[in-house]
Amino acid sequence: MSSFDFTSHSHRRFNPLTNSWVLCSPHRTKRPWQGKEDEPDTKQRPSYDPSCYLCPTNSRASAGLKNPDYKETYVFENDFPAVQQDQPVLAVASQDDFNPLLQTESIRGQCFVICFSPKHDKTLADMSETEILPVIQTWIDLYNDLQSKPHINHVQIFENKGEMMGCSNPHPHCQVWSTEDVPEEPAVELKNMQVYQEKHHRCMLCDYVETETKADQKAKAVAATTSSSSATPSTTPDGSRIVCENDSFMCVVPFWATWPFETLVLSKQHLARLSDATPAQRQDLANIIRRITCRYDNLFKCSFPYSMGIHQAPTNGNTDHEKLSHLHLHFYPPLLRSASVKKFLVGFELLGQAQRDITPEQAAKRLMDCSEVHYKSA
Amino acid sequence: MSSFDFTSHSHRRFNPLTNSWVLCSPHRTKRPWQGKEDEPDTKQRPSYDPSCYLCPTNSRASAGLKNPDYKETYVFENDFPAVQQDQPVLAVASQDDFNPLLQTESIRGQCFVICFSPKHDKTLADMSETEILPVIQTWIDLYNDLQSKPHINHVQIFENKGEMMGCSNPHPHCQVWSTEDVPEEPAVELKNMQVYQEKHHRCMLCDYVETETKADQKAKAVAATTSSSSATPSTTPDGSRIVCENDSFMCVVPFWATWPFETLVLSKQHLARLSDATPAQRQDLANIIRRITCRYDNLFKCSFPYSMGIHQAPTNGNTDHEKLSHLHLHFYPPLLRSASVKKFLVGFELLGQAQRDITPEQAAKRLMDCSEVHYKSA
Ligand SMILES: [Zn+2]
Ligand SMILES: [Zn+2]
């Protein structure tokens, strides 16, 4: 039999952030698609929509509230928050009543909406770096405000873009859910980063930045020579996974990506949180956000749907957590092979293991080949 | 302030099977729905569809293959499998090459499709127990066949029902993915069941059957008296979570359910696998499957979408795993508040923590109130 080929043989890859495995079935990209196709989002929208509850001067969902005539970003408390600030404290079960199978805790918190721009038809993908910078500053200001509240121990900033992600309003905005607990995902990441730190005496994500830089250099060296690297079979997949980078940030399709075109934006320096970033680093983050979201839109020539989230230090005052935290952004996009074919997280994914078809290296190559000039203005 | 109320205050609940927390925001059920609505599946289908690649005597997706004129169930190998039986083995990285951030392993396996019935228009929800019994027998036979193969260490049986779950063909069928590894989800469950076993010297799911039986008895006792139980504030939510049961199986909305109407079917006896079930227990499983799927269809008067999967002992010959395994079925349905409003696992769910609005006790009550006679034949 021929030797193992990462582009045609099934394998699993380890996600060190979540301590879990992902199944990769690259030969399966050849299967015909018989499932549901969604309508791609290629709509042209007005820059002001009188019926949008996020546009300046319009009425909000809650009766009687009206948006100001804002010019850059606009922050308000979510009208139907998932967590509330004022609620009674739950009595703790006595030792006799405690059942390890019925564990529960009360959770207080506050939820916010941040409009990125007064323009209804903008998205991060077609905003300029100058327009994205105030969004980053607003993230920092809100995080700093919430950090001072004793019952807020974590601030989760996330954006759902597109109807496929359950987002009902195309007006550019994100949400911020701040909670009494450190939620599951960041808590698990911190735990695994701690285990890595104890074992290797290094920050996992600092090491990962270095690993991806080396893989990129190797891929470029191979491409520069005429001989192929396939002489000795590789024990890890060949190819770069860096989609784009600047002095402060790197955007990669992570080695362990679950979503077809999932990316991870990593701070190259060890920053615990956005507010630790220098003005130059904030500018670089605006740059990398513009470039990756623009490449996403260009990939299938549509407004590319995703869930994006920022992971940074919790606001619980835990100094171990602060040292371990390494600022990064996850982009989880559901599109699979075109603007209308979606990846479903179902069946084997829910009951067995996360699974992908196209390899992370192939996905990175597709994104590398996209322009950083938006298709609408090209 | 009034005392804590599990039906209106935010709390989180612990899932002992996955060792993770779920956020429950019951007050949020009042928010208006502005998102996408899907077309509910209320179509009337023919009992034979000449264009269906699963109907008896029809051509399959792969060129040249034809289905037999089967009368009960029909098993064949998936034409586009996620794992393959024949592929080269991946060389293991040398000590020098090993990078903890680039871990990968090759995975062999085999994938199958099982048609539940020759009738194109049937689903488990409107099949009789007599018709479901051969499906259970087919699951057992295939598991037993695969158990004898040395490179197959786990057999995952799962059903995706409905277009919402990415299922392209309404013909009643499930899939079986058998793999060299024990996939992430069952591996994590086994690990957490082992930790529980070591700590409490009992099987976690045997204990959970007992816990839910007691909660059900308490709820019935409270309902029988005129006084309310709200005099002393409870440290765990009141109410039964048992939707239906028989001598051998119990169907509950688990205390830690993520999906709005998620259910867990538990064997009341400690069975490691389906093939250990007596004929009476197999009959009881057919009974409980018919009853819960029928209640699901009746809930919103539609063909109710879900992903269902069976967790049982791996086929890796690990005697610890065999002792720990406790047969159970997970039903993960995406419908939220009607036949057309879907729950999206996005944003905070992907980046923070799983989150639900309606409480598990409220969901159980809704399902308890449904008939076990299918609405189409009522
Ligand atoms: Zn670092
Ligand atoms: Zn048990």
C-alpha cells in the first residue's frame, strides 16, 4: 500500500485548547451534495433602514426607548438579557441535600449590545481600519467598566453574523454577556493552558505562534525548491496555515479546526487582554480583523456568516488566570463548500466526535488565495 | 427581595456526563422572536418514491448498485464513508519530531446505513412496536459483527431526522460509524463515569435513574396535597422530569439538558450494551422509542427533527469500559418554541457556555402533556 497521505486518508487531530479530538475525512470532499442549500446573502441594503431597531434615531425593541443619533459606536443593555443583575441569591444545598447529579448555582450578570457603526449596510468586512478602531476601543472601555463590578467575573464579547447564525438584524453589531461565572469554554481553555504551562513551562499559545511560524517557513522553503517534500512521508501535514499576519497578530486556520474555514487570531506578544494592547497593537488588530473578514466575504462572494468571539483574561481577579490568559479571537463560520451549503453540527458530531472534510491546510490555502480588497468594491 | 425561583431566575446546571455547565435563563422565554423561521415538516409523502435511493428495488447513489426488495430493515455500507477500512498506517512521530500542539493519529473504520422500513413515508414516530423491534435487532446484529473486527473499537449508531438536521432523505434510516478510536463524546462520558464510580462506588446512571424516580415521587406527593411546596425555598428545581417509562426504560428531560426538548432514554437495569438486553427488555425499548418519538411529533404537530444516538460499551475489549458502560440513548432536537423556530448553537454557546431558556422541568411537563397516539392517526 502507498504511504499515508493527509489529503486523502482519515485521521484525527488534537485540540489542545479544549483537550479533545477532531475527525478529519479529506477523501469525503468528493461526495455529491444532496442536502439542503440555503439562500446566500448577497443582498444590497440601505445605509439607513427606518424599521431597524439598531439604526440611529430609531425606536428600540423595548417600548419607549429611542437610539441616539450616534456617529461611531453605540452601547446599550440588551432588552432581553440571558443573565440579570438583580435577582435573589440561591440558597446552597445542605450537606444532607447535596446530590452530585443535581448541581446548580445562581448566575447574575449583564448583557449589552454594541453597534459597530451607524450605517445599516456596513459589516466589519467592508469597514476601514479607521472605522474598526473605535469598535476595539468600545470593547476595551466596556470590559474596563465591567471589571470593576464585584459580581462580574467574566466578559464574553461575541458577534453572530448572518441569518445562518440566528442573527435577525443585519445592522453591524456584537453582544457582550458578562457573568458571575467564568463560562465553560474559556474555563476549559484556561485549565488546559494551565496543564500545558505546568508541563512545558511555556504559554501554550505563545508556543503555538512559534509552531505556525516554523510550519510557514518550511512550506515556503519547500515551495522555493523544485524537489517535492513527499520523499520522506511526513508525520504531520505539510503546508502553511497562516492566512495573514502583521507585527502584532497572526490569523491561522488552526491545526485542529472543527469548522471548515474556522480561523484563530492570535496575539504574537503575550497579552492577557485587549486593554493591555498598545495603540500600535490596537491598530494592528483593526488591520487583521479587516483583512480576515474581507477574505471571508471574497471566498464565496457573499456576506460570509460566522460567530466570532474574543477570549481574554477573566475579570475575577484571579492572578493565575491573568498570567495564563493569552488574547485570541475565534471565528466559527458554518459555510462548507459554497455560499449556500452549510455545515451541520449534528449526528456523529453531537454524539461521537467533531468531524470535518476539507483539511485545515487546504482551507488555509483557499483563504490565502482570496484578495484583501472587498469584491463589492473591486 | 423575594426568594430564588428556578422558573424565573438565571442559574447554571452541571452535566455530570460531560463534566460541563449549562446556563439556564428561564425569564427569557418571554422575549419576542425576530429571527429566522423554518418551514415545518408537515408534508404527506408517498409510501414508495421512485427517486429515493433508499426505497426497495431502486438504484443507489453509487453507480450500478441496486437495493433489494427488502421487507423489514436493510443494511449497506455508506457510499461516501467518513472513515475507510483500507488505508495506510500513519508513521508515528519520533521523539524529536513530537510537538504537543500538532498531534494526529490515523483512523480506520467502516460506515453503514440502516433503512428502518421499506416504506418511504414511515418514521419511528408512526411505526408500531412490532415494526421497531427488527430495527433494534439489526442494531444488535451489526454491533456484534463489528465487535469481532480487531480494528473496530467503537460503534456509533445515530439517526439524523429532518432537513434541519442536515438529513437529505426522509426515508426512515440511521447511520452507523464504526471507528478505530473511541470518539470524543463517549470517551468523555466514560471518563466521567469512571471518576464518579471511584468517588461514589456506584454507577452514575444507575444513581441517576434512582434520583429521577425520587424527584418524580416527590412531585406526585406535592401535587396530591393542597399545600404548595414553596413554603421552604428549594435548593434544586421542583417537578418531575420523567416523560414516560416502562419496566426496563425511563425517558427523562435530563436535569442538565442543553437542547430545549432534549431527552435521555436510560436503561433501568445496568446493561452495558443492547445485545445484553433480554427479549422483554428489547420489547420495552421498542415501546419507549415509539412513545417518545410519537410525543415529539405531537408536541408541534409536525415530523419532529432530532439527532438521536445510542451510547453503549465500546468494542475495544477494555473490561473497565464494559463495567462502566450503561446503555442510554440521547435525543437532541433543535426545535425551540414551535415547529418553525429553531434553536441555534451559536455565539455565546460556541464561545462561552451552552444556554437554554425553557427549564428542563417545563420541557418535561410539555412532553408529558402530549398524547402517545400520533396526531396523524388520532
Ligand atoms: Zn502567551
Ligand atoms: Zn449503571
